[in-house]
Amino acid sequence: MDHQAGKKRTRSPNGRPRKLLSLRIDQEVIDHFKATGEGWQARMNDALRKAAGL
């Protein structure tokens, strides 16, 4: 069974390639972003970029 079946793969909206990595994040932080709905990973990335001053 292919869990990716039917999902459209797209490039990142800003055209910058993204890197897959393993990162340990507190469950409460993950729950907070997931509660905001689809696109939560992009919003988490935006929050990290802002915190880093990028």
C-alpha cells in the first residue's frame, strides 16, 4: 500500500530546496503546529527562520 498515492508533490514555494533531517521537538510544540491544519510543517519552518533571524 502506497501512503503517498494520490498526493501531489510540489516544490517549496520559495524555490529553495529543503533537506530532510531528523530533529527532536517537544510533543507540545508539534501538537501546537499540527493543530493549525495542513501546512503546519511550512509554518514551523517559517517560525524557525524568524527565530534564526533569516
